[in-house]
Amino acid sequence: EAGVAQSPRYKIIEKRQSVAFWCNPISGHATLYWYQQILGQGPKLLIQFQNNGVVDDSQLPKDRFSAERLKGVDSTLKIQPAKLEDSAVYLCASSSEGISYEQYFGPGTRLTVT
Amino acid sequence: DQQVKQNSPSLSVQEGRISILNCDYTNSMFDYFLWYKKYPAEGPTFLISISSIKDKNEDGRFTVFLNKSAKHLSLHIVPSQPGDSAVYFCAASGDDKIIFGKGTRLHILP
């Protein structure tokens, strides 16, 4: 079974530039999550999708971050414009419906904002 | 406001001995507690879980203990092996979301 795929793996941008991350969850997983993990911290949920609808985006900085999950499969997370404090690893995870505590994570995208 | 706390940033254990990782939480409404393991440059991997209605769950070398009155859980790894060297995240689940602790880096010494 293929795991959660993410790209790119690494990205370096200057502040005020924009960036986009892509995620392909495990086939059949209805729920998709985007997390931000700052160095030395645990993953923090940014947004949760159930199929192509948003379940929770309460911690998403909506003035600069946006995410979509068209057709209930792949998802993209965008930052525009980026700030220095956005430097982090962005993790995508997916889970089966009804088993949200067992999430499968992708390798993450390490973003450096200079 | 940290709802899940791992107070030990790192832990070193001799190979073959028992590793004990600790975690405290504040919200009594969590229904599952979890441990995830993370190697460098990889995403976290689900390791073991325990329902809030149980006090122990065992899976091979890994055992998780839950003390609801103390709002405390622990992960025991015995015997510890070199491949266990990783960052371990304690997490709590409720309302279809997971809240993670900051992690504990476990070093298994030869």
C-alpha cells in the first residue's frame, strides 16, 4: 500500500514570496490533515478535511495560508506572503473515516524562509 | 496552553534495558491516547494507542499505561534496541483531532 506522498521535500524562499505544497493521501482515506511542525515542537494542526469539505481550520492563519482539497483526494497548502516565522516542516496526514486517532503521515516539506 | 506535556526533552537508555517515556495531559475529555515515533527526515509513525476506558495496552515490546486520576500516561519499551532511537510524541485524541506533545528524544546507548 502506497503511503502519503508530499512534494516538494525541501523549499527555500525569501520572505513575502509565495509557496505551495502538495499532498496525495493514502487511497480511500476520507480525512486529510495539514500540520505545521516548528523545530522543537510537536505537530500543530492547521486544517482538517473530510472528503473535500473543511472540518476544522481554526488554527490556520487565514490572512496568508489557504488550502484546498479538490475532488476529495489530493490537497494543496499555500502560503502567500511568507514570513520568517513560517519556517517549519509541513506535514500532511490521512486517516480512515472513524479512526482519526491513527493517522498516516507523509515525509513532510521542510520550508525555510529567509 | 499545552494540553499534552512531555517534560523530558531527551532520555538516554542502555541497550537491553527498559525505556520509560512519560506524558501528562490536562483535558479529561480525550478519548484516545497515542504514541507516535519519528525518525529524522520522516513523518511521525503511529506506534500504539490506548482507549480512555483502559489502563494498559501491550503490543510486543511496547506497553502504554494510563492513569486517569493523575492524567498521566507512559510508554514502556523493553528491551530497548538501537532502532528505538527516535523522537517519541505523546498525543491525545478527541473530537476527531489529535493534539501532540513536544516530543522526547530517546537515545539507546550500545
